[in-house]
Amino acid sequence: MSTIKVEHHPSEEQLNALGVSGWPTWSKEVSVFPWHFGEQEIAYILQGEVTVTPDGGGDPVSFGKGDLVIFPAGLSCTWNVKQALRKHYQLG
């Protein structure tokens, strides 16, 4: 299975090329919960701090404000939202 990819602080040009500002937003309070990605998701973190641990013993991946994160389709994992999260996201 593919891994979670994190790009710390992508350029404004890259974000504009992706159209991030037009993506929907999603927020989550401090919490721990399981999640499954049925399709690929690209997320740009507007605020918060999160660690995602893939099921089956994968290495935890941490990210936060200013990071661009790609979650592969088929990923099952546990989210640990350490600081309230707000993100732009795009599925597909």
C-alpha cells in the first residue's frame, strides 16, 4: 500500500496551481478516531496538529499548519487530532 506523503510548507505558486483556496473545508475538534480513505485525498492544513497511524503497523505520520498531505486510496488508519484541525481537501 502507498504511504502518506507530507510536503511541509509548499509554495504559494503550487497551492494556486492546485486551486487549494477553492477546495471545501473540514474541521475536527481534538479527538482520536478510525478512518478509511475510499479514494485519494489531498489536504492542505490551515490549522491544527495531527498524527495519523496506518493500521497494520505502519509508521505514524505527523503534520500541521501549512502542510500539504496526500492520503492514498484504500488507507485505513487512526487519526489523533492533538490541536483542533481545519483543512482544505480534495477527493479523487
